[in-house]
Amino acid sequence: MKIITTEEHVAIPLLAKALQKYPSPDAVRSAAATSPDLPFCPDMDLYRDVGDKRLADMDAHGITRQILSCPLQSQRLPAAEGVSVVRDANDFLADAVSRHPDRFSALAVLPWSNPEGAAAELERAVTRLGLKGAILAGRASGENAFLDDSRFSPVLEAAQALEVPIYVHPSATMAQVQDLYYGGLGEQLSARLSLYGWGWHHEAGVQILRMILSGAFERFPRLQLIAGHWGEMVPFYLARLDQALPRKATGLSRTITETFAQNVWVTPGGIFDYHQLQFVIQTLGAGRILHAADFPFLGNDGAKTFMEQAPIPEADKTKIAYQNAENLFRL
């Protein structure tokens, strides 16, 4: 079975070096959470590689193609510096794809601190470099703005016009709530709960809900987002959201469920759980699910087997394994 995975990360050295001047407030938490005997501690050589080592790992696990993306927070770069650094980062990704066009595609990094520059870079990345969309890691402006903020309308407009998706990738919770929500459980346990155990999925889910409730999809009805980790909690609460926030309350032309089902794609993001797969199929349909392994943080182990042995119709397996990705990314 052909397998295309869509949340497969690469650490771009030049972007990582530029960000060293603007350290993340999450760096201490991330360091506390990381342990070589626990998940989410990737092989850094594999993380940086876009050649033989990565390809060998893909071959060993039956991965046909990866959609590469860099989860580093480019929005931490100042507006003027961000544009030039991000251009170089996207050139790096385009070069990797050009050397292995049958194995790699990629999502662009954007200089989110400069929304007009981000819109222009998205257009360049798609029309000149052949990249397939963009990734946003965390809030669009660090601590104080989600993607629904009006300042990011130029980027949303560009993504809609170019017909490419934005992958809404999670990042750490706001500093204002970090200790209140997640502290007091021991340094490592608190850190892991606040990150990939719970907190950053909640943050990404809130960002997606704000996009719906702000009317962003009313203004940009063809805009498409991608939400990993089975939709960052949102699909499992759509019934409650519609109950609590009907159209009379939201003022929107569609229900929250209708908007999510038409404007958001969902991936497992390495959570290979059949109960969640079946629930999301029942809620959204197999036509809105992309495959993803969250490489290399969880690795490619089981990515192909998960699809091959899934207790779902063969037509649904094919859609999720590769057809949906081929259609969305125009591969």
C-alpha cells in the first residue's frame, strides 16, 4: 500500500541558528520534558537529514512520501530579519524536494511576525519553489495573538487564493497559565503534561476554534487548515460545541461542525489508535483524514501497519493512506 505521511519534520540548521538569538520561553520546559528513555526524544541526526538516512528509514517502514515541515517557531524572529531567514529556509526545503521529488514534498515556513511578508513568501514558496502550503507552530504571534487576529488576514487570503493549506501545529501553552494549569506535579511530569501530553494540543484546538468562531471561514470560505493528533481535541467535542454555541449564538452561516468538516483536515499525528480513527471517520468522513507519523519525534514504526490492518473499508484505507494527500497537495 502506498503511504504518504503529512506531519514529518525536519530541523533546518540555518533557521535554528537564527532563532538562538531569540530563545523561546518554552526552552526550559522542553528541556525538562526531554528524556532519552521516553517518547519525543528524536535522533537529531535523523531530524536534520533530508537525504540517505531519512530515506533509508522511510524505506524500512514502507513510507512512500513525506510532506516535510519545520516545526521551529519562525514567528520569534523580528519582522525585518524573519523575511530573509525564512526565504533561505524555504530554499533549503525546495532543494531537498528537488533532489528526491518522488519521495519528498514540503510545507513552507513563514515570517509570521511580518504578515504582509508572510503572504508574499507563501506566494513565492508555492508558485516558484513548488512547496505545498505552510506550517504554523503555535500561536501566530508568540504570546499575544492567534491566527484569527485580523493582522494575519493577508496570509489567509494568500493561502485561499493559492489553494494551499496551513498546517496548524501545536506549541506550548501561554506563560500566564503554565504554572496554574500544569505546575506542582514534579518538573518533568508537569513539563510533559503541558506539552505533548495535553497542553499544546489544547492550545492548537483553541486556535482552530477561534478561527471558526471569529468568522475567518466566512471571510475565506475556501481556506483549508490541517490539524494533527486527531484534530487537536476538537472533533470529540463538536456535538457539545454545536449544543452550546448554535448559529443563534455565533452568528455564523454554518454550524461549528459544518465549518470544521468543510475547512479542516485531520491527521493522527502519530497517535495510531483505531478507536480514534473510527470516531473521526464517523464524525467527519474518511475523505477529511490524512495520514501522519509525527516523524521523527515518534518515528515511522507502525505507520504502514496501522493503515493496512485498520478495521475500516478498503476504500477508506486508500483515501487516508495516500489519496486524500494527493488531492489536497496536488501531488
